[in-house]
Amino acid sequence: MLALLALATVAHAAGLVDHVTITGGSPVEFTWRFGDRQFPTRGVQLAPGASLSFTVTPETGHLLTLELREFRTAHGQFPAYVVSADGRDVAFRCRQYDEAGFSSAFIDLSDSTKPLDIGLRNLADHPLCLSEACLYEDLESYAREAGLMQPMRLGPTVGEFTPARLREIKALVPASDELTPLVVNATFAIAQWPPEVIQQRLAGTLSAAAEAGVAVALHLNTWWAGTPFGFDGAGGRWCDPEYQQVTFDPATGQFGLSIPNHWSSVPWLTTRNARLNAFKARCFRTFGQLVRAEWDAFEARHGVPPSDAFPLRTIVLDNEITYWGAGNPGTSATLQADFNPAVVAAALEQGVTLDPRDGLADAEKDFLRHSLRQCNREMAAGLLGGLGDCPLTDRVYTHTFMRGWCFDNAVQATEVGVLHNVRMGGEWGEVSSHGLSMLDVHRELGVPVDINCELGSASTAEGVANLAYAAGCAEVALFNLSDDGVRATVEAVSKGWQSLPPEPWRPAVFHQDFEQADAWRKTFEVEGVRREGIGDRHALAGTEVNKSSFARFHVAARDLLGAPTFDRLCLNLDARAFLFQQVSEDSYLAIRVGPDAASLTEVARFTNMAARRRVDLTRVVRGQTEALIEFEFHPLGLPGWVAVFEVSLEVPWAEETLLATNRSYRADRLRAESALVAHRAETAFPLRRDPVPFAPYVPPAPDREEAGEARGPVGAAVVFDPYEGGFMDRRVPVAEGCKITLDENGVAKEVAGNAILGGDDLALTIRRGMVTKIHARRCSALGRVIAFEPATPFRLAQLHVEGAPLMPLDSRTTVRGRLTDRKPASCPLVVGSRDFQPGDVAALRWNPTRRRVIVAELQAP
């Protein structure tokens, strides 16, 4: 049986006054296996149409709330049941959830000092599973008095980590019982920076935050702008095809890479290469060692224990571990990933042959869904190993990207970040009833955190703040929101929390999406409308801007309902209608309904939206035998900015008048409910960590030899990418009188520092932390091209020029060849690009140690 909150035994005027193990149905035992965690329970299963009853006993009988603990043993078991008290129906519980799992329903009851006979009647056509019931008196006061209603940390990403800038952010979110300020460092690039730079930046961040008196969330990013480009210790770079995600597009039958792409051609790296993952895990371990040292030294520096004032509240593992597939900018709607040979080999070890060329079977998709979690496991192990046995381990979160081409829903994607030893942090910004039901699942794992609320061009985060507060979130990190947007959010919240009443799931009698190329044509008639790929989905959209286009479909009551006429009917659609970065009423989606084309009535007009919406059609169709439903698309800007992704017709429940009978659905009331659920989850199912002894970071010896590749000329310091270590841009000061020797094509001479070029091989002698001797090498050639092989998704481009051996082009080489439209890129490699052909004259420069071409330029004949 699930453990109840330990705090329930504390004496309060308000509190938990009764607990009942539900009986009366068929006994059932179930273990919810979610990510790496397991949650066993037992209860009863109530068949469709069946009922059960039990008795709860109040104490004072004031402000009663009944909590019902539900569980779903399979996807599609949405609860739909009526709750009665002493024979009178008082509530209708109806909510849609994705996948199996736990959930809690809170039902307010009328005041009563007498025992109450509670009845439950299952209206769904599938089983209802319940485990226990709890009766509370004055639930909100109970949650506050028990210390569960903690302020929610709220704040934006910050680029400038100075005390002055952090004080400005702090002023935007005045501390209160409900909110407290947060600053977010979204790219702490632990896989790019040398350890000494990590140490310096970490100390600066913590010092600035402590001085400003504000909490910090630190994202240890090895993706996006934190993607590593250093050397792999085997002659290559982390951005070589060996380490990149390999894509496949069923529409073309072609393999590819994630580059070039919209994001400065930063490559998406694979998650299953052992060498790459070991390097990243070492980076997390080093950070753990360095931040643990800061924790240990905090009290001596600041005079207060770190448990009270250490500003680092949230440590985030990576940023959006996901696949480069459909939905990313500039990708096709059918693009899939990752088919890197390391991923294929990992699948084969589990008995799965991963080959997209013949279509992906369920086992292949399941492997891809679960494979991402292995990367999180390895990074978490690295960080926890570095931290040792320390309270900071309880502040570590995954960064769970809650969508992706291979996931059917956000709950499936959530599993990527559910580990047994660190907390799950979700990235979400959906403000809807379905978003709240998703967060019902998150609170069953412990106290939720919105680790990345991506706001883009939004002017406020008011909706997300309300949703997060209702869900019991400890923190919301606002990405890409201006100071004015933060200020507007706080001002809106200060006027009062929004109400978030429940919305029901309803049996669908008609459904149409547009994923299949032609299936929708059997139902819809269109004028000026086409099927269009948008992200990883397809939708109906117009073909011209500032002009109306139409799509219509016809339904009959006899066909849909088996009844002669319609009674209750609702349209449920996923759509959008907006003008980018503008507010406009002229870019719209209008919906009209009637018995025929001559009798249409407008029932809705949507503008400035991109979400799922319901439109009640009952008043128009009741008593009719048939209905015609028309969509008018009137876009501005781009045709696809007004689009319909999915259309359903639903039959509302007769019991929906009992759907929202609680005293309040305000976000603060819902937060009390969520706090009880989340803290109970943490008590009943705590995270499991093995004790790890702390071993401090050991910096490089002041006297040593190092080797690497120059980043540019030598001045007061030499900057280079070490061949060992994997990171970039190590900077070591140059001692006075340092001797620099350059060997070019076997001819050595002493040179000044400005003679060193980026890409030169360097051997450094370092004494007392300063470079005393530099030996540089480079090779160059000018000659006709003998052979050129373009890059593939599995191999670098190969170039053979007279006077030089056949060599690969470095993955960061900027090629100046036949194609002149190349743009600057983080990783300029382009699959299939034929930059040279035999007979061309080319000038090359390469690193003789790595034998990689650093510069390749086409010369005039």
C-alpha cells in the first residue's frame, strides 16, 4: 500500500482525518514502470457500469475534500466516473491521460460531522482502477501549515552574470509567499571549456549570485552552444561524422546528418558512442568535483552554512537530449534519427536490428525511445560521482525534451529523463487542460520543475506561471523572455491566480488527421486548400495569403451515433491562426456549421492562437439528421500560419454539469493538491543513490609537456586545443624569452609568435605554469587535384593533391572550392558537396600529426 505523508501525523486543526483502502471491485496488483523507476501498488478494478461504496469519517466536518488515488494499467484507461455522497451525486471525474500510470482526483464535499457513504459509478467503457481514499479538512490550510506550499522560483535566462545585472532580475520578481526570484545560466559549456575555465566561471557565477542574494539554475550544456568540437584523443574531432547523429528520410531513401542547419550548423551528436559519452561523463564529473569544492568552502567565505545560502539551487544535466528528426527547422516532416553505427550496434546488442530502409518495426521504435535515457544515465553517474556524498545531489535534474519524432505523446517522451538517482525536469510551455493532465503525471514522480519554458516572441509567461504553480512546480526557468515580459508576468500574477477548471475527455465519434497523403480526401471537399507539412506534422492550410480558402465535411447522425438525429455534439480541433510576432484579428480560422451549405452559422473564429480548442455544436445541430462543417482559412504572412492539424467530433457526457463542483479551481488551490501528491511520492518512492566518496579535482601540474593544435598566433598566451582531454581553448601564458620554432615541410626555423597559424601542430614545454618553449609544425602543398571524395554521413571528405598524401578534410575546415555559397558554420561539413574535381589546382595546409587538411582553397588555373 502506498505510504502516506509522514507529516499526516502532525496535529493540525486542518489535516488528513481519514484514510480508506478501497475494496469492492476485483482485486488487482500493478507496478507502474516508468523510465528507470518502479511504483508498485494494489487496489481494485471496477468494470464498466459497475459501482462500489465505502465510508469516510470527518472530525470537525468543515471544508471537506476527498482524494481518490487512481491508477491506469494501460494506455486509454481514461477515468470517467460519478462520485456520490450519502446517495446524492456530487461530482463527475473525467480526465484524459496518456499511457499507464498514477493520478489523484480531489473532490470537495459538503460540510458534515457524520460519516459519509461515498459511492463511485464507472461510466467509461473500460475498467477504473483505484487504490485508496483520503479525507482532508481544510486542505489548503493543511498544506500551508505542513510547510508544503513553498514559493515557486521564477526567472529568466541571463547572459551577463554580474551582481548588478542579477540585482536587476531580482527586482523584477519581488520575493513573496508565492514567488521568489531565479536567474538561469542556460549554457554552462562544460564540454568546451578547460577545467580551469569552468572553475573560474563557476566561482564568478556563485559569487555574483551570493552577493545579489538570488537563486541560480545552472544548465550544464553539452548540446546546442555547448556542443564539443575538441579532439577525441584518436586524431579526430567530436564533430566528425563518427560522432554525429545520422538521419534517414523515408521520403527520399537517403541518409544524412543534422548539418547544415538553422542553428549555425551546430551538429546534433549521437548519444550512444562510448568514447564520446565517456568524455562527456568526465566533464560532468569534473564539474561535480569543482562545485563540491565551492560548497565545502562556502561557509568559510560567506559566514553562513551552504545548506542555508548556497545560491546554486538547480543543476541541470544537458539541454534537450533528443534526436534530430522531423519538427526541427528546415527538416522534412518524415525525417528520422539516429542511425549512427554506434546506435545500430547498441540496438543489435539488445536483439534489435535497427534499419530504417525497410520501415521501422515497433521494436525498433521502442529501442529509439528508450535509448536516449542511457545517455542521461551516464551523465548523471558522472556528475554524482564528482559530487560525492553531498546535499547538492538532491538538486540535480534531467532536462527532458517532451517531444520528438519517435514519441506518440509527451508522457512517452518524459521517460527519457526519469532516472532512479536524480530528479526529472521537464521542458514544457503548453497551457491547456491536457498540459495539466500531463503535469498530474509529473507530480507523481515528486515535486515538478519546468526546467525550460521556451517563450520565443511571447510578451508574458502568465499562462505558464499559473499552470506551473497549479502543478506544484518548485521552479520555472523562462527562456527568451525579456525583462518587460518577466515584469508583465509578475504583475499579472500579483492580481490573482487564474482558475483552471477541469475539461473532460469525451468519446470521439469522428476523427481525421492529415498524416496520410490522401485519406482525408475521402471526407473533405476543399477550395484553395492543400495538405502541408509543418514541423513533424501535416495540416490543411490555404494556398494564398489575404484570401479565403475553404474545407468542408459532411456527417450524418445515423452514421456517427446510430441515432436518427443529433443531440449533444462538440468539435475538437488542433489548429493555429496567427500572424508571426504581431497581434491581428485579420489572420483567422472561422468555423461554420449547419444542416446544409445554405444554412451555415458561424460558431467560432480563432485568431492569435496555436492550440487545441473545443467548439460546442449542440445548439446548432440538436434535432438535425445531418450537419455540414466548414473551415474558412484566411491567412496573412504565410499560408501555413492558419492551419488545421487534427479534427474530431465528440459526444459530451450528460454528467458534465457535475464536472466542476469544487469550491475553487484557482492555481493556488490546485497547488495545495499537487503539493500533497508530490511530497507523498517523494516519501513513498525516494530516489536511490549509492554513496560515493568525494575525490577532489586535481589540476594539471605546473611543470609539464602538452601537445595540441593552435587556435591562432601566439601572443602573451598560447591558445590551443589539447589532443588529450577533449576540451577546447586552453590558454597558457607565455614566459618571457620563450623560444618558438616552426617546422614547415621539414624546414625548421625560429619565428615570432605571430608566425603561428590556426591548425599548426604544437608541442609545449610548460614550467611553473608558463610556456617556455614551443615547437610548431605544419605542412603545405600546391598542386593539381588527383582525386576528391565528398563527405558522407559516415565519413569525412577525402582530398588527394599532387605533392601531398590522400587525407581527410577536418570537420571544421572551411573549404573554398567550386561552391561559393558556403556560409560560416560551426561545423562546415556538407554531405555530398563536390568542392573539387580532378584537374583543379588546390592549395592545402595540414597538421602533420593529425594528418587532417586544415585549409583547402581552389586556385586559379
